[in-house]
Amino acid sequence: MKKLINDPGTVVADALRGMAAAHPGTLKIDHANRLVISIDAPRPGKVAVISGGGSGHEPLHSGFVGPGMLDVAVAGEVFTSPTPDQVLAALQAADSGAGALLIVKNYTGDVMNFEMAGELAAAEGIDVASVIVADDVAVTDSLYTAGRRGVGGTVVVEKVAGAAAQAGCTLAEVTALAQRTADAARSMGLALTSCTVPAAGRPTFDLADDEIELGIGIHGEPGRSREQIAPVRELAARLVTPILEDLDFTDAPVIVLCNGMGGTPLIELYGLYAEVSDLLAAQGVQIARNLVGNYVTSLEMAGASVTLVKADDEMLEYWDAPVSTTGLQW
Amino acid sequence: MKKLINDPGTVVADALRGMAAAHPGTLKIDHANRLVISIDAPRPGKVAVISGGGSGHEPLHSGFVGPGMLDVAVAGEVFTSPTPDQVLAALQAADSGAGALLIVKNYTGDVMNFEMAGELAAAEGIDVASVIVADDVAVTDSLYTAGRRGVGGTVVVEKVAGAAAQAGCTLAEVTALAQRTADAARSMGLALTSCTVPAAGRPTFDLADDEIELGIGIHGEPGRSREQIAPVRELAARLVTPILEDLDFTDAPVIVLCNGMGGTPLIELYGLYAEVSDLLAAQGVQIARNLVGNYVTSLEMAGASVTLVKADDEMLEYWDAPVSTTGLQW
């Protein structure tokens, strides 16, 4: 294993030290609880929007903390859910009395720990709601999941919910919008290579020189099938087709995320987007907004995922609203 | 070779199709000449700022096109200089009569072709200046260079020059500032893995499982030495020390770029930045601004580089000025 790390046990702590050093004017870091907190949180009267999960998916979630998106991101160990205590600390740090929304990717550990934290916070008088993102069409149930996994759609849910909270919506309003956005999201990914979890020290799985894993999860958990590498035009179709089979995307504008898994260069992601864009046009899907780049990664895995979110006017309005984070800014 | 491509010969064209599809409201693509042009170029009275070079370093240069930075980026084949004709077309597309600055990384082919284009444009009455960036302290002369190579410092030169042009400075003023910024930049990089040029089909070089290449170039050209992998704390010192030995950075505020080579995840880049930040503080270097992420890449190479730019008030003012590109936005 070759990585730019000091020790497998200090990867997350070292990265948080780096974030603290790089962004002192915009982020506060609670090193004990591994929280990345927006400098302006808690803000009186504003609903707090909190997310988190295992580390190794950066910029998700820490890169999405800031005005217009998350108030706090909770960092677990690499590919490991944060503890209920960490999430409770996030709720305590961010709540201003207006309540808090937890955005949770659908993994068994995350769902359990965020739920437990919500109950502990509720016992302290904090008004807590949660939305579970389960947008991956690749598999039902998996190594770490009952039901579908939460992947790229999370970025859109966090952006839209964060903007709604920023605009002064109530907890009920932010929650309803976040739920609607999560329900409208579908994703599918593929890997060209595995990643190596620092604590494991070796690749999670092996792929031959001409193989891809279609339907890969963001922790290297198995997908739908092993297939031969093919031109990106064909691979794009294998990502887009199951998404379109799962939900009708022809009757509303769509937000498209063409997301790198960490080790795939931008020049390839734009090549993929060209094909995705052509395929969607041919299917009568109208792309209203797009993002191309690394947003929900799996350490240094080579590969990509495509996310479609069927948007309504309110989602588009909050998608377009200003955001000021290290990972998204406009 | 496993890549998300259709064919090694279409990688650049496919990526430009993707950029055209993704950013129709902000970028114009000249597919014939492989130019990425800001939607607002040419702008009457504004000095045009143009850069370019071989592809495979994205977001450099195409990701830095937009208000406040570049007017045009010229894309060569992967790791191959664009032709004089391409650069001439860029000059013709961007010049509004106020002249144009060419920002050129110091590689023999780039320098020659940009110079020839400048002469052709001058013959058409376009006022052209150029600044060569040669910030890599690793080696003097190399496989593709007479003198030092141009690497991460290019981002800072493009940002500062682009902001000065945006503010209405004359060609002489923009050029002087860009030259001063280039002169104040020093960089050093390392690789954990090679990259694979699509047309070559196999890795440019081989590194053993416990080896790094210190002083790597952004095309996989050899660096200073092969060394054993070590904790990032030590590797950070091997990047920072030769930079500080080359120029005194203790008597002015410094812009620091902690740059990924493409295949290294953000969580590791922040870990590296934590160490760089500590080392610079211990050496009495005052970090005024920083960037952590993938800015000047080498396809999917795993590794990182550190760039320091000794800044004056004017550089900081233009660094802080608003920028609206796909790769940098504030």
C-alpha cells in the first residue's frame, strides 16, 4: 500500500488537521468529535442541516459545509459510520432552536447511529428530522445495506436542503423538500479498479486488466456484474439505461451528476458526460443542470457514477441558490 | 489499459464535446482548433489572457477559462503541445484590440509553438506578449525542457494575470505582473504511481510497491531520485525543503498550492497540507492563501506537488478578486 499518509490510524485526524489549517476563516473543526462546522453555525432561527458518514468519500461531506449547504459534517473512520455520540455532538453544535435535519446515506450503521443520535438529541429538546438517501439502482440490499445504497444523489439533497434552510424554511419544509429530492434521485456506478482502505492495507477486490465492476458501491462492495471494459459510449449506456428503466425522467427537468470515484481524471469524466448527454437527449430527457467532477468518491478508486434527479421548480431554485463551500461554490 | 474512453485518438475531442454539453452558458468550444473560449470573449478594451498546452492536466487549462481568469485555453493532444495554428486561432478569437498575453509552461514544444503563433499574430497586427512559467525546482533541463519545467505555479500566474486583465490593466501591466508572479513561484512534486498516456497504452514508467519518484514532472518525466515510500510528514519535508532552499520565502506572504496529480484522493491531500502547513510555520513562512485539490494533474497519476508563490499586495489583491470558471470559483 502506497499512500500519502502517516499511519492508517491517523488518516482522518490528519485530514481534519489539514482542513483546519487550510480554511480557518470559514470552517471550525471539532477534532475530538471529528466535526467540520461552518463558521456561521449555529445561526439563530436557521434550521441546521447535518450530514456525515464514513470518511474516504471526500469532498462528501466535509467539502459541502458552509453557507447554503451543510452546517456540520460528521466524519467516521474510513468507510465506517460515525458513532451516535459524534452525531449528537453535531446536533448540539448546530442547533439554534429551529431544529435540525439529518441527511443520512442508506447504510445500516449510518441509519442506526444517526437515528440513535436523533433520539438522544430529542431527549435534550432538539427538534430532529431525518431523510435517508437510497438512490443507487444497482442492487437491492447489499453488504452494508438493507434496501438501496445512498450514493451521488446525496450531493443534490444536501445542496437543495441547505439552500432551503438558508432561505429560512422551517424544519418541516426543509425535510419535505429533502425527502422529495431524495425520492427523485437515481444513480448507477462502475469501477475500473478497486480502492485500498488504509486499515486493510490491500485492495478491497481484484479486477483483471480488462474487467470492470458494474453497479459498484462507494465502499467497493460488489455491484451487479463483472464485465469486459468497453468504449465509454457503451459504458455510459450501461449506467444510464438502468436509471431510466427505474424512473421516468422524460416529464421534468433533470439535474445530472457525472461523478468520478476518485482515481479517474477529469478528461475522462468529460468524455463520459458527452456520452451521457447524448444518450439522455436521444431518450427525450431534458438536462436542466449538471455537475462533472469528483463529488462522492471511494478513495482512489478509478471509475464513475451517474446520478439523475428529477427536479421541480423549487428544487431548481434551491439548486441555483448561492453556495460557499470548498467543494461547491457559486 | 483501462480508461473511460472511446478510443485513444478521440480522448481530447470527446472531452471537449463533454465540456460543450456541460457548460453551454459559460463556454464556447471551437472544436476544429480545440479551443475552450469564455462566453464573454473577446471583450472590447480588455487584454486577452490565453494559455494552453498538452491535454491531460485538467482542470489546467480549460477549467480556468471564464471571467477573471483565462479568455481561451488551447488544448493539444495528451501531453503534446498545441500547434502554432491552434494558438493563432486562440489569439484571433480573443483579441479585442487591447492585445493578448500568452502564459506558457516551459516545455520546448510549447515555447516554440506559442512563440511562432505570437509572431504570426503580430504580423496580423495583434499586440502579443508572453510569460514563461518555469517553477519546478526538481531538475534543470529535462526530457522536454531547456531550463526548469512549468508546473503548479501556472495556476497562480493565470489567476493573477486574469484578474488584472479583468480589472482593466494594460497589456504591459498584465505582463509585468504575470512575469513577477512566475518569477516568485517554486514547485516540487512526487509520484506514487505512473500514469498511462492513452496513445501509448501502457504506464510511462514503473515504480515498485514501496517506491516513489521524487521531483516527478507532470508528464511522468523523471525527477531527482527514486526513494522509499515514507510517512507523509517526511515526504512533505522532501517537497518543501528544496523549495525553501531555492528562494527565501520568509519575508513576504505566501500563496500555497497543495496539488494532487490526479489519482490521489482529497483526504490524502489534506493530510499532506497539514504537514506542509506545520513545516512552513516552523520555518517562519507566513501562509496568506492556499488551495488544496487537483489543479495541475498528470492524468490518473497518484502523487502530489507543492507550490509556493511569494506574493506582494498586488498579487494578493488579484488572487482574491472574483473568478468564475469550472475549476476555480469565488
